[in-house]
Amino acid sequence: MQRESIVTKKTKQSRPIFKRARLPKPDEQFAVVTEMSGGSRMRAVCADGHTRMVRIGGKLKRRMWCRENDLIIIKPWTIQSNEKADLVYRYLPTERKNIMKKIPEELNIW
């Protein structure tokens, strides 16, 4: 009796995936979380020197978890722009390392 050999597909070797880090758009800026206030709100020191109350918006509430000393991108409100802002993006630690040169010196606490 003759056996048939089973031909298997060769698996591709996985290459590391480099994701391009998101940078702030013209109406956005870098910030560092200084205090968690609860109720999806936090205080953050921004690149322009203001300390703002940052709000995590509707669809990001359960998707984006922040802690103190996280690097984030915020978008200041049109009204009360020096006091309040919305969270746009949070950097992971590996992403933060990749964009260290683009962070303003006053925000670089790492």
C-alpha cells in the first residue's frame, strides 16, 4: 500500500509591524496627564503652558484608558480654550519612545 504525502502550505515569517505614530494636527497639541479627576475627566499640562481639564469624549470613554503621566493629544475647546479640552489620542509607551524628539522640552518628564 502506498502512502500519499500531505503537502502543507509554508507559513510566512512574521515581520515586525511598525505603526506610524500619530502627530498633532494644527488645532491639536501635546499634553501630559497630571491628575485623574474621575467621571472621564483629568487635568493635563499642555504644550502651551496652560493646565486644562481634559474630557474623554463619548466613543472613547470605554476604549481609551488613561493614567497619570501619560502622553496624550488634546484639542482645546473653542469656548474656554484656556481651561478645557477634549482627548483625541493617547500614546502607548513604545510610541512615546519613537516620538521623543517631537515632544516639547517642558513636557518631557521621561
